[in-house]
Amino acid sequence: MIDKRKDGGFEVALSVEVSEPGFIIRKETPSRYKYYEVNDSHIRISEQIGGKKMVIPSTGKDLLQEVAGKLAGLINIQSVLETEALDIPKIIADPQIHLFIVPMGEGFRLETFVKPFKSDPPFIRPGSGRENIMAEIQGQRMQAVRDLKAEKKSEQTLIQASELMSLSNDGSHEWIFDSPEDCLQILLDLEPLTDQIVIEWPEGQKLKIASRAALSSLSINIRKEKDWFEASGQLKLDNGAVMSLLEVMRLLESSPGRFVQLSSGEFLALTGEFRKRLDEMRAWSDENKNSLRIHPLAAPAWEEAASAAGDFKTDKAWRDKLTKLKNARAIRAEVPSTFEADMRPYQEEGFHWLTQLAQWEVGACLADDMGLGKTIQALALLLYRADVGPSLVVAPPTVARNWVSETRKFAPTLNPILYAGKDREHLLHDLGPFDLLITSYGLLQSDIEKLSTFEWNVAVLDEAQSIKNFQAKRSKAAMEIQAGFKMITTGTPIENHLGELWNLFTFINPGLLGSLKDFNERYAIPIEKLQNTDRRRQLQKLIHPFILRRRKNQVLDELPEKTEVTLSVELSEEEAALYEAMRIHAVEKLSNLSGKAGEKQLQILAEIMRLRRLCCHPKLVDKNSKVAGSKLAIFGEIVNDLRENNHKALVFSQFVGHLDIVREWVEDQGIPYQYLDGSTPQKQREIAIKSFQSGKGDLFLISLKAGGVGLNLTAADYVIHLDPWWNPAVEDQASDRAHRIGQERPVTIYRLVTKGTIEEKILQLHHDKRDLADSLLEGTDTSGKLSADALLQLLREI
């Protein structure tokens, strides 16, 4: 390297020193190394210049020029010296940019160079080094004059052509990308510059985009086939090749991005919008021999995804299906004149929506927030269709009687029949229009042979989360119900995992979400485990027409404010020691578990349950314990403060034993209260509710499962959750016994959570579970099952 000094002199330096004959290896490009022979001449040059720069005065310019010309046959020289006086052939250096692409793991490294002598080394960074290059090319000394500004401009043109390269450009002439998708995108971006740049690959390691395709290149044909529709078609590529629609769909499985790898190893480049539409079509259909099979209820979503294809042909059955939907959406049914409830605007909209889906002959999921009057909307629909024939309502036992009273109050022209008692079979005789049979899930299960013989006008499953477990007998019984219109009401269509949603939709619209195995592979695992937002969006779009959900803050301006407070309870030293000893024992006991996953999970849950009980009160794990409960002490402080300020509270616990301890304290303090749990007889339950609502009692002690649904307890303006449940939706349902229509005061919800325990871990899970439900139900106005290992980790981490 020869550089000019400020004083007019020159500096000479070597890029590498040598001290003995042999060979050295120099890396010229990311994938190219070259052997250089070191002889005595090289050693003498190195000895003369040494490790420091040699300084030559300006008077030695001509001699330096002469020596440099002679050395050009031995070494490559970059120089600022003019070379006209040398008897060496001179060329204008080639400014063309060479982009070297080298595989690196699963990704790629990209580097830019110029080759001043075109096909021969040296390789130099664009715009770097000196203007004059002297080297021996094919046995002849040559010199090249570079235009450094032109090289920089060419490199900048290349970088600006690719957004990926521009965004990560740090001036090093080097880029590293982790995925082939990025590299393929860059190749696509650089295609307009193919006459200006050279792309170089290691031998046998080249990515190639064979062809491109857009949605306009796709032709689709849809026709009716038995109870389904079948879609076939072709994709014409820009290179003249043709692929079947099914072949394209199969290739998508192994290529997650917009570059689809073909059997030849080359790639098909799809536009981003085309890839999105293909993914939707694939998600909403199944492979069937040489075509795609489409569920009739997926037709609206499929039509939207595929209609922009270059050639989209459908048969009459498909068009009739969509016309029926269009006509149904245009219906604005009048609320029956005999319906005696003053419906709010959003409730009338819910009624209209239900009548539209009934006209379309598809099932409906009314998933309004708890306390928004789902029963009112369902009753209006039942009355609207009452003249068609008898209808069926299935509800939890504690809610079934409420259906009878609500029906008599708001729809007096309906004939509510409570299907209960030992001699209930005679109630099924002579059922006809305007008859409404109301029963419990337990009786549905035991009497399904009789109930499934009817073709019900409307079948309503209230609090339909009761059938969320597809393996449960009550769920299997529900699937046997025959009805012209099926609907479910639930404020929590997703409590723990997406499998629950699948089962609910299997009742209202069988087959829409496929088999459970297909549903898990296509949606549940990608959404819950991999947080795949595309799959979540596809599922949301598929279920959107059949689910209606409004939140309180969307539709009720007059509903008072709700405040949620988590109170951290510090365990005493004695409690903390007991907890840690029990936790360590549980971990040691469970660490070497063997057997089936389900059995392991039950054993772990049993140990976790013991810890959760201890968090509530030591007496729940040792009835003879004399250790005071810190949570009970905090609870007492809260209650005393509430009573001093004339507030009433609902008190929930999932453990009846915990309620017993609280009940004993309440009685010792002489505090008036009401109480119910799962063993409370129905008559006593109704008395307790009415008494509390009329002002008899400052506290209402309720077991979470027994009192989480079907209660209107607006006399309370505080809710206290003594212990966190796995699922926040269950707690929310319980809280909404007070925060609902009819409540005129702000509602405050306290959650008592013991610090540094399993309870805090459960609270952390609440966030993921809420996100799962909200993300899927959004627009319809993580949290899957924990494995045994995940449960055990909860114990280890505390």
C-alpha cells in the first residue's frame, strides 16, 4: 500500500509480514481462499519495509514509482501514485459490484466486493483502498485505475434496492441474515439490477427463484359434492409451467414464508397477499383426493379469500348458499308484541342477530359479557319462533328455575315446563308450539334417549361451558340433541384452552372446525403454544359469523365503575416454614414420578392443592393446627372496614372448608350473613338470595362453583375472592354477580393472594388465559392445558 503524506512524501506498508519461505493462505472472499508462495524476494521486501510504515520523501517519487512497477510482478500494489511513466499496460478498473452469498448455518452471509481486473483477483471492498492497483494478471504485470466514487455509488444502488439490506447496513460491506426467506427476498429485490451486479455463490450452494405467481394467476372451480363443497384449480407460473391447486397447497406445508420450495429445489415466489389468501383457503378446507373439501359454513370466509382469483367459478349450490346468507342478514325481525321486557338497544341487536342465523339455519353462540341479559335475548328468540314447535332449554340446576320465572315474567305466552322430579316422563307427552321444556344438564344426561327422539324447534344450552369437556357424558348427551336451530349462551366460551371452543362449535355447527385432531394441529397448538398470530386470525375469521360478544364497557354507559385490587398477604414465619417444608417434600416426592402423563398430572395437582389449602389457612391441611391464618386476619380487617362504611360484600372461595373457617369467625364477631355452597338445597338457596337482596346480611359467603352463575346479588358493592382459581373467567363470572345491570354503586373486587407462593404463580397465568380468549373473541361484538412438567415447575420455582 502506497499512501501520500501531508508533507508531499509517501508511506509504504505491507498488509502481511513474512519471515521464511513456504506458503501463506489469504482469504479473498467469504468462500475463496488463495495460496501464495513465499520466496526469498518476498522475505527481502518484508525485511526492508518491516512492521512499520516506510517513509519516502517527495524527491524519491520517481524511484518509488519505478520500484513499485518492478514489484508488481511479485506482489499486488495499491497506490496513489500516477502510473503513466511506467511501462505497464493500464486499464480502467471494473466498478461492477460483486455480491458474495455464503450459507451460514440456516442463514446466509452477504458481502460486497469489486474486481478491478474483472475476472481475476484481487477482491477489494467497494470505495475502499487506493485508486491505482498494480498486480500480475495471467503472467503479465497490469495496472488498473479505479473510480472510488463510482464504486460507492454502485454499492449504494444495490443496498437501496433491498429494504432488508438498507435497514441493516452498518458500512461494513457485510450482512448476516438468519433465514433463507430473507436471502430469497433480497434476490427478488435485486432482480432489476441483474445487468449491473454479479451475484456469486459457493459451488453447488445456490438459491434460485424459478418463477413467480400472484392471485391473478390462479383459477378456482367450486362445486357441490354431497354435504360439502369441493374446490379444484390451477396456478399458472410466469415461466409457463402449471401446477394444480392441491399441489400448491401441499407445497405450502413445508414452506412457511412467501417463497415456496419446489421439488427441483428451486423456489416459487408468491406475493405476500397471495400467500395470505392461500393460507386462509388451506386453513378453511381439507384435502380430499384431488381437490379441497370445504364445509358449507366456511363458504363466506372462503369466498372472501378466493374471489380475487384470476378465474373464480362456482356452481349454483354455492351461490345459493351465499345468497341465503345475504338474505338472512337483511332480515330485521320485530320483537314479538307479547314480549314484556324493555330491551336495551344492544339486546335488540342480539335478538336480530339470532333470528338471522336461525333463518340461515346455522347455530349461534351468544357470548355477551356476564350480566348483559343473554337470557332476555334468548327468550325473545324463543317467543319469535314459538309457533314452529316445542323448544328445549338446558341449564345448570341453579339456573333452570330462574329460566321458569324469567319466562313467566317476560314471555307469558310461552308455556315453561320444568322437566324434573321422579314422574317427569309424562311432561314429554303432547308437547307442541309455545311449549318450552326446561331441564338441567344432569337430567339431560340421564334422559337423553327420550329427549333425543324430539326434533326441537330451538335448543338452547345456557351456561354452555358446562359441556366444554368433549369426553364428559353430559357433553356426549348434548351432541345427540336434534333441533332446527341450536344456540348456546356463555360468557366464557374459552376458559382454559381452545379445545373447549371446538366442543361448543361441534354442538352448534358440527364439522365446521374439523376433527379435534385436525383442530389441534391446525389451530390449538400453533395459537396456544407457538403464538401464531396468522392462525389465530384465521380461526377468528372462521368463527366470526357465528359468535356474538359484547362487553359491558361497550354497551352499558350507566354501569358503575369496577375496581380490581390484588392484596398481597404476607405469611407469618410459622406459616412460611410450614409452606416451604411442604413444598420441598412435594418436589422430592414428585421428581421421580413414572407412569402415564395423566396419572402424573393428577398426583402433582394433588400436591399443589395441598399447598393452595395451606395458603388459605393451616387448618385446611392439619385440622389440629394452632397456627393462626394470616389471610383470615387480613380478611377480618377488610370486613371491619367495610362494615364501618356501610358496605356489603360477596365472599368467594373454591374451598368449602375455607368458607367454614371464615363462617366460624363471622359468627364469633356477630356479623349477619347469608351462605350457600353446592350442598345448599334449592329452596334454601332462593331464600338466602332474597334475604340478602332485601338487606338481611352484610356478607354473603359463597363457594365459587356453586355461586358463580345464575345469581343477581346487586345488594353487594364489594367482592372478596379469598383464593385465586386457575381460570380468571370463573372468578370474573362470580364477580359479576354484583357488577351487573341493576347495580347503582361502584363495585370493588379484592383478591387475596399469599406472597411468594403457588397463588402468585396462578395469578401470573391469569394474564395468558385472558389474552387467549380476548384475542379470538375480539371483533365479534397462554395458556393451554398445563402439562405435568409445567405443573411441577410451578412447585420448583417458588
